[in-house]
Amino acid sequence: MSKSTAAATYSLAGHTVRRMGYGAMQLAGPGVFGPPKDREAAIAVLREAVASGVNHIDTSDFYGPHVTNQIIREALHPYPDDLVIVTKVGAVRGDDASWLPAMEPQDIERGVHDNLRNLGLDAIEIVNLRIMGKVHAPSEGTIARQVEALAGLQRKGLVRHIGLSNATSAQVAEAQGIVEIVCVQNHYNLVQREDDALVDELAAKGIAYVPFFPLGGFTPLQSSVLSEVARKLSATPMQVALAWLLHRSPNILLIPGTSSSGHLRENMQAAQLSLSEAVLEELEGIGRAA
Ligand SMILES: NC(=O)c1ccc[n+]([C@@H]2O[C@H](COP(=O)([O-])OP(=O)(O)OC[C@H]3O[C@@H](n4cnc5c(N)ncnc54)[C@H](OP(=O)(O)O)[C@@H]3O)[C@@H](O)[C@H]2O)c1
């Protein structure tokens, strides 16, 4: 028996967004630093994403730095009315391409202004506070000063909505005591399942969960079970990995990253893939074995 295809849209900060979005990080140069090898190709991928129905794009001014936002602006400005651009602040790049925390309130404010300038916007729809305790895993600690800084920028009209990235459940609760939180962007995929409880908790609260590294990021997902399932469905492993996320919970919004129009098309098609209960159970085994 086939389970119906996961819903195609979700209400994010009052906007109906397609759950298949796009992550722009791969558009900068190697190591997310400097310009891409082929700027025209990067522009073409962005335009094709929007033409294919993507209306939720994830970015940050620390990709490049500045490069990714400048490419988004060149490709898409003036932006379509229904496009929701989500960015993040909380880090800057060192000259050696390192990722450095920038978590003081004045850093947060500078980060918002960098995004506004390079994206060519008067206000940013959603800004995620990227918590820099550990690089790819959340770690506990108060984030009140940083969330208050973003709330101040929201009151000034520079930021419309606020989200968190690399956050724990306790940090979400702390932030919610200060301001409305519309989304959480953490590391999660078929293999990386530490946020299982948080995904469900946020679904119950009506908060979007946006997995980063949905395809494994710099270490692409590899699993014989995933490959075998994909073969049986005449799909690719990456399509099955994305479809699994769409079936996992209705509040999951996808932002797979790609610099290739071929991969973009492949990823977009994953939204059409229905996974049966038996297939979902088989895929669950990958997470249990990890
Ligand atoms: N909040 C955070 O801390 C954080 C951290 C990391 C990322 N992010 C956001 O999350 C988004 C997604 O993460 P990500 O881009 O790092 O990782 P990802 O989406 O898991 O994987 C991207 C990698 O997979 C490749 N790829 C994409 N589609 C493919 C396909 N159909 N078949 C084979 N390979 C494919 C890409 O290479 P090609 O370019 O060759 O397609 C790239 O190397 C980013 O773009 C960024 O916006 C946020």
C-alpha cells in the first residue's frame, strides 16, 4: 500500500511556502569561501529553482562571505512577491576561511545590515540566530542577549520574523519567552537523527523544522539500504533521502544545496515521490543502525 505523497506546502511566518526549497550555500567557492568557479552557472541554478516553484531560499552573508547574497541579488532582484528569503547571523569568516562566532549584540546588528545591503532589501523576512556553541551540534547555554538584539531589530522593522539555528529545545523555549520563533534549522537527515524529539516537539508547536545537510552536506549520505530502496523505486538515493524527510513530519521544510542544475531538477522531483509504509520502515532502519 502506498502512503500519499507528503503535503507540498507549509505556512511559514504567514507565507505559504513549498516544502521543497533551496539552500544557497553551495553557490560560493570551494569551502564556502570566495567566488564560485562559474558565476553564470550559479545565477542560472537560482533562476531555475524559482522558475521550478521554489519560494523558500536559505542563505547567509557569511557564505563567501557576501558572495552568495550578491549572486542571489543579481539573479533574482527584484524578488518575486511570494519568495521568502531566510538568512542567518551569528558568525563571520576569518581570512583563512574559518567560521568565527560573532554573537555579541553589535555583531548581530552588523550581520543583519550586511544581509540587507548584499541582498538589496529594506527588511529581511526571517533571520535565524546561528548559535555557535559547537559547529555542527547544538550545545546548551543562554541565548537571551542575542535574541533580544534580534527582537530590537524586529521592532525597528529591519527583521520581520526570527528563527534559530543549531539550537537545543531549551534554547527554543528560552527564545520563545522573548519573541515568536518561526523556524529552527539544525543538522538532521536519514542518518543524523539526534533531533527526532525536537522535530516532533516543534511540529506540535507549529514551528517549521528546516534540516541542514539534508543530503549529508560535505559527506554525502551513503547507505546500501538507501541505494537498494532507490533502485526499487527507480529513483536516486538523494531523491529518496529528501522524500523521506518530507514524509517524516509535515513541519519539515527542505533546503537541499546544489550548484548543479541537473541535481536541482533531481531534487525537485523528489517532492513527487510517494513512500509506502514498508519503505518508510526500511529507511527507519538506517537511522537505528547509525
Ligand atoms: N544553519 C547551518 O548551520 C547550516 C549549515 C550548513 C548548511 N546550511 C544550509 O543548508 C543548506 C543545505 O545544506 P548543504 O548544501 O550544506 O548540504 P546538502 O544539501 O546536504 O548537500 C549538498 C551537497 O550534495 C550535493 N548534491 C545536491 N544534490 C545532489 C543530488 N541530487 N545528487 C548528488 N549530489 C547532490 C551538492 O553538490 P552539487 O553542488 O554538485 O550538486 C553538495 O555537495 C545549505 O545550502 C545552507 O543553505 C545551514
